Amino acid sequence: MTSPAARPGLSIELIVDTALQLIAKHGADRLSMRQLSAELGVSLGATYRHVPSKEALLTLCGRALYERSYTSPDHGEDPLLWVREQVMHLYDLLVAHPGMASRMASSTVFAGNVDPELQEAVRRSLIQAGHSEENADMVGLVLTLFTAGALMASGRSDAENTSGLSTRSLIVTGIDFILHSYAAGDAGAPPLS
């Protein structure tokens, strides 16, 4: 029988996948390196040899969620609708992983470590939709700031929402407003379908 410290196949990817499963069940705040090691069937030292701290682990988990949220745009798809769907896919992943939204929105993971492929695809989609390169950069920044704020507020339950709309539908409305308010000079564009 293999000892826990010598478990073959232990990798950062396996550690992150297992951590995300635990976060989905119990939340990021309740995750511990000891609990993670037990779930993996390895010693605590084996886990620390791959990931130096819980903060480092949560950063890796945040990056993994960004990567998992990315879907390539389809040819012929409305580029602004694709941007909205990308943001909402990330939102849905974060809702499914309690505690990650506030950690990501308040950390350098959100500000500086978004998947570059995702950033460039959003930028290209905005330009395809008629934004100038400069405007696409500004819209990208506004979407980033809005999304960070929405993620920070995502811990509020819909019961606390006095507008009668779900938090998700309010975020979609905000994204549509941003995408259309800055779209090629047409501030009065109708919402996306």
C-alpha cells in the first residue's frame, strides 16, 4: 500500500480540482490545507510541497475558474451577446463556489491575472461590434470594475434585493447598459436579446 505522502500523480491540477470541489461544498472560507490533504489522501507536507499556502491555492483556484469560464466565440454570434455570456458564465461559476467571488474581486487575481486569451477575445469582440480600439479598452475596464462590484455584492441574497429582480438579472442589465452605452456612439441601443 502506498503511503499518503508518496501518492503517485499528485499535481497542482489535481490539488486545484479537489480544492474547487471542497469550495463548492463548503465555501472558500472553510477550506483548509489539512482538509484538502485528507481529501487527496496525502500528507499535509505533500500538499505544501506543491502549493505553499492557502492564499496561493485560492489564487490558483481563481485562475482556474477564469480559465473554465472561457468559451470561444462562434462565428456569426453577436459579439456583444458573447461578451455578456462570458461575464455571466464566470458569475455562475463563482456562485457555485461560495466565497471565491469576494476573494477574486478584492485581489490581484481579478485585476491582473485574468486569462490573457479571454481578455483578448473580449477586446476583439468589442471591436467587431463597432467599438474603436481605445473604446474597447475603456469598455473592458468598465466591465471589469462593474463585474468586480457585482461579484462583491453577489453574497447578498435575492431576498435582500428590493427591486423585485434577481441579482443575476440585475447584473445582466448592468452589462447590457455598459455594452450599449459605449457602443459606437449609440447610447440608446436596445438591450441584447
